[in-house]
Amino acid sequence: MTEKRNLSRKPIEAASLMHRVMAEYFRDLDRAASDDARKVAWCTSVGPAELLRAMDFAVYFPENHSALLGATRMSTDLIPVANAIGYSPDICSYLTADIGAWLKGVTPLSRAYEGIESVPRPDVLVFNTNQCRDVQDWFAWYSRELSVPSIGINSPKNITEVTDAHIDDVARQIEALIPLLETISGKTLSMARLRETVDLSRECTELWGQVLETATAPLTFFDGTIHMGPAVVLRGTQTAVEYYRVLLAELRQRVQDGVGAVDGECARIYWEGMPVWGRLRQHSEMFADLGANVLASTYCSSWIFPAFDGRDPIRSMAKAYLELFIVRSDAYKETYLQAMLERFRIDGIIYHDAKTCPYNTNSRYGMPKRLERATGVPSLVISGDLNDLRCLSDEQTRTNAEAFIEQIREGK
């Protein structure tokens, strides 16, 4: 049996700054929702946030709110509320948890930030189906419930190579959003402002990519799921850029000082799939206790967008949104994962089979076996879910993880 080490986790000092940055983001959203002079747009996480910011919308991300519902372990009690109005327990638990929270009139924001009573009421809902069709259905429910327009982009799927035809398609859809957004915002889009916003997004995601590269020493996947917050909700702002400069400086100093994330590291693990939000701390401590460093992931790397280019903002936005890992074919994904395994010198892959998130689950059609044959890197599939903790067995997860880490140690 793998030895349990009871190792202490190393906190990241920049976390206090991140908490302040996120608090101000949510407080500003709350102010915007009560200010007749400002407009609020809800946006999917890899939707056209740059366009919305350039038009002075306060931008809110329901997926981020659902992750908070999961991390605070509120989701499992809220999902049945959405099931009761006809939403299947088999569909996205981000969607069902969030709708359940709205119906119950609760939010973790009110617990975390005094004075915030609700998520901000939207003036428009803007989606991109590059992640999945569920986001369109999610926003359609709010559109009916709140009588606000839901508009968006329908992206192609299973792309091996992003072509000009794909980019043309999505770019035209982005352009088609502009007249309605101008009507709602009462402002004409400034291309200069859009170029600036797109360039800020590029700088933010480049810095975030450099942060993730330091995972060879001081950063774990579990740290990354927390510190990716500004890259998700503040992409396109100077605030996010400044935060990642601070975080990157701290992590590079740790690399220079030889400070690792896990003492006595015996295994380097790649996490493929969504996190189990309600078990972040538990999983972080479990793997550290086993001497395993879960240091890289597809999920955190999904917020790196090298295609952003302010010189051609709309087409570069289209290209960036299409290059997202979840949009790509299995052939592309397998090539990408092989490169990640080599880059981070990975000893084993853990696939999270998230019951309600098939689009972010890559363990169901033979990929683990194909990759293991191609690379020799062993894999483990953990059954669970991003938000619905009823789909997870903590005891089974620990038993399987212990055996997997022992297998890796014995193979060295």
C-alpha cells in the first residue's frame, strides 16, 4: 500500500491579492446591476467577452457561479430543484445547479461578500456553443424566465485543423451580434477599444500560460483551478494582466529557490477533465499525502488563447474560440495530450469521467488505452462529476488513487 505522508500544502501568497481582485469584480457587478446607466451581459466562459467589454457591458459568467456552487458544496441540494421543473439529472450539473440556485433565491456570493444579495440581473445573454449545446439551453431558460434576449454563436465541433472556413463562419456570427448589442448598450462599438481589449486578453492568457509552465515545480492542478479565476472572468482587462504578473513573479522565485509543490514527489500526474469542485481540497491533500504531484491539466490550459490579435480583433477572436481543446477532434486531442505528457514528464494520467459533462470527458471512447499504447504512460479513470457529489464515491476514489500511485512507484 502506498505510504501516506501527511504533507503540508504550500500556500501561494498571491492568493490574498486574487481574493481582493475577485471580490471587487463581484462587487462591481452588483453595482452595475442597480445602476440604470450601466448594462450587464451574461456570457459563457469562452464566449465573446472581449466584444462585450469593449462595449462597456459589465460581464458576468454563470459557469463561474456554478463552479462556486460546486466548491461551496451547495450544488447537490440545488440540482433537484431544477430536476423538479423538468431538467434531467443526466444533463450538465452546472446548468441544473445554477437554475436551482436562481429558483431558490440563493447564491454563494451573498455568503462571501456582505451586501450582495443576488447574482446580477442581465440585460442580455450571450453564448458560444464551442463548449457544448447545454449553454444555449441554459441561457434560453433565463431568457424565458427574465424576458431578456439570448443571442450567440453556434460553433462547429470535432475540428482537427481550424481552417479559414471555420474562422469565417464564426467571425460572421460575431459581427452579427454587434448591432443588437449596440442597441442594448446604447453605444456604438469602438474598434480601437476592441483592439485594446483583445490585446489585453492576449497578454492575460500569455501570462497565465507562463504561470502554468511553472507547474514543473511550485504549482499544482488544484492551485491552478483557483488561480485561473481572473483569466476566466476578467480576461480583457488590465486588472487580470497585473494579477498574473504578481503571481508569475512569486512562482518564478519559488522555482529559483527550489521550492516544489509536493515534498518527496514520487509521481507526476496529469489531470484530464473537469475538477470535482466540491473535493478540491480533499483531492489536493490526498494526492500530496501519497507523494503525487498533480501538476498539469487540460482544464487549466484551456484559458490560453495565443490567437488573440488586436490588429484583426474579430477574426482572431473567432480563431481563439475555435482552438479551444473541447472543440477539437480526438485525433487532435491525442496529439496534444502526448505533447503535454512529454513536456511535464508525466508518470500517469487521471481521467475524470464526469457523469453530467460528456463534452469534457475523454475516457469513454478508448482514448486512455490508445494513449497508453502510444506513450507507455498508465492511466486511471475516476468516476464523479463537476458539481453533483452524489456521483462520487470518496472511498473508491482514494482506494483507486492509492493503487495507481503504488503502481507508478513500483514501475520506476
